[in-house]
Amino acid sequence: MAEFVWEARGRAGESRKGVMEADSEAAVEERLRSQALSPTKVKKKAKEFNITIGSGVGLQDIVTFTRLFSTMINAGLPIVQCLDILGSQTENKFFANVLKDVKSGVESGMTLSDALRKHPKVFDDLYTNLVQAGEAGGILDTVLQRLAQYAEKSQALRRQVKGAMIYPSVVLVIFVGVLGVLLGYVIPSFKVVFKDLSQGKASLPALTEMVITASELFRQYFPLIFLISVASIWALVWWYRQPRGKFMIHTIALRVPVFGPLLRKVAVARFTRTLGTLLNSGVPILDALDIVAKTAGNVVVEQAIQKTRTKISEGQNMAGPLLETNIFPPMVVQMVGVGEQTGALDAMLSKIADFYEDVVDVAVGSLTKLIEPAMMVLLGGTVGVVLIAMYLPIFSMAGAIKSD
């Protein structure tokens, strides 16, 4: 159905106007007449174009929507009315249009999960499958509560990891900027001063000569250095977009000292939290593992989960194949095995997720404390070397003047 803008007159001759969804202009006019209105103008509403980045909907929008949706469903409000209220209240216009389309789908006879699947960039497989399980089991409000909790914990985990990356990234950018200014502007001015003072009679210290040579090479080949840097970044991005390149980069990331163990902990926390939420909501284990693999965020972890899923489909339990992947720690595998044996796998996975989210929190804090002094030493050390190199000739000249 399309939206139509209409104008009409009431029984007393008053002017009325509004927007209505219908199949055609004739349907709008017929509906207006049934409401004792005389249509004067009916035309199709022009499409609105929104420029968005990615899905146009942030994780916080999803968390807020899910939490409020769950509360409304639990209070007994119809789904269509919930969607209408939430769509009108959200400040994100793109998300409001998405919810309006979902509402139209539900009104036309679609299930909520099928209507949500029309927008895969906003509602992923995890979300839609959980909603489908909630609809089938008659526990939609409970499932939405679990989804909101899951989204909140995922947001917190993502914020922790991003927080650990922001500081070194900012310091690295500052380091490159400071180094460029020193090599491009500061050192050449000192070179002129040294040339005038020494008048070719005395040679400069080796460290000073080395720094000046680096400055000259930087100034002379700066365009080439810039082009090589841009080309390298572009090549890395292109390689990352290839399946083989993405697999290689993700493999290296898991093996990098300091950062690799942190990424493994994050992968374990995400895997256990997602799988536990799916199983607790009634999603079959094979479907749940397929969804978890797609939301793993790392190709190596995704392939490990898919291999585990294949072994389970052949009749094996989960603990053995998980151990064979060499991705998940033995303690996690043992706890999963206990959960399978006791029939409380979903509860065990939730406990593992809680534990590893706390572990990630501590690891991020420790990593930040480790990175801060290291970056300061790098930045301060570089500036210090340049300053020493620039002041050495001055001390040499002062000593020569005293000896004279």
C-alpha cells in the first residue's frame, strides 16, 4: 500500500486534510465518503529520501525499542498499536519509517518476525529468530526482555573494547602529527642555524647528522611517502574484503600478543551470551549455532562454530568439537560439557558469559594501564631524541668557545 495526502470538506463545510494508506486514490476517496467527508484533493505522497550510514539505526535505538516494546506487550497492548506508538516517539526518522513498514506488514497479515525480516540491516537473524520463537511459544514479551538484556550486555562489551582502542589510536595520530612537524619544519630551521654558526669549520654530532638526514629524506620524498601510505591502506582494505585476506587478518589478530588473548575472551563472551539467549528462548541448537556463527565477528571463530555445528548434526555432543577448534579455553569446554550432561546448557552458557564479560572488563582495564605509559614513552622518547640531537651541537660549540 502507498500513502496518499488528502483534503476534504465536512458536513458543515469545514476544511479537513490528512494522510492515509490505501491501494489507490479511488480507495482513499471511497473511505473518505464513508466518513461523511467530500474529497477535494487526493494525491500520492512524495517519497522522502534519507541519507544514512550503514543501517541508519544504532544499537541504542534497538535497545530502547526492544525494552519499551516488551513492556507494552506485557501490559496487553496489541502489536500494531505498540509499533504505532514507538514509531511516532522515536527521534530517528529512518527507524520511524522502518517501524511504520513493519506495522503495515503486520496489519496486512504477516507475522511480526516476517515483517522484521524485511529489514535485515536493522533486525538481524538473531533478533528475528528469537521473535519467531517467542511468537511460537506465546512468550513474546519474555523473549523481548531477553533480547533487550542481550543487546544491553553486547553494547557494554562493545563499548569496553572500543574504549581500549580509542586511547592508543588518538595517541598514535598525535605521534605521527608531531613527528611530521618535527621532521618537516623544526629540524630544517635548526639546520640553517647550525650551518651559520659552524661556518663549515666543525662537524655535527652523529646523532644530529642522523636526525637531519631523516628530515631531508622526509621533506624530499614526502609526496612518495604519502602515496605509498595511502596505497598501503587501500591495499589492506581491499585484501580484508577478500575471503582469504579476511581469514588471514583475523587469524593474525587472534595471535597478536596482548590483543590476541583479549579478542579470544571477547569471542567467548559473545558466543556464550548469544547461544545461551537463543537456547533459553527455545531456538533449536543447530539453528542457534548457525546464527551464533554469523554474529561471531571473526571468520576464524565463525568457521570453528560451523565445524562444531556439523559434528553435532552427526550425533556428537558440543564439548568435544569445541575443544578440537583450539579457540575456546578448556575450562569453557568443560563447563559446556557439564551443562549438556545436566540438561541446563542455556543456564551454564549464561554463567560463562557473565564470568567472561567480567574477565574482559578487567583485561581492558589492565590493557589500558599498560598502553598509556608505553604510548607516552614512545611519544616522549621520540621528541626527546630530536631535542637532544638539536642541542648537542650547541653544547659542542659552547665547549669550543670556552676552550678558545
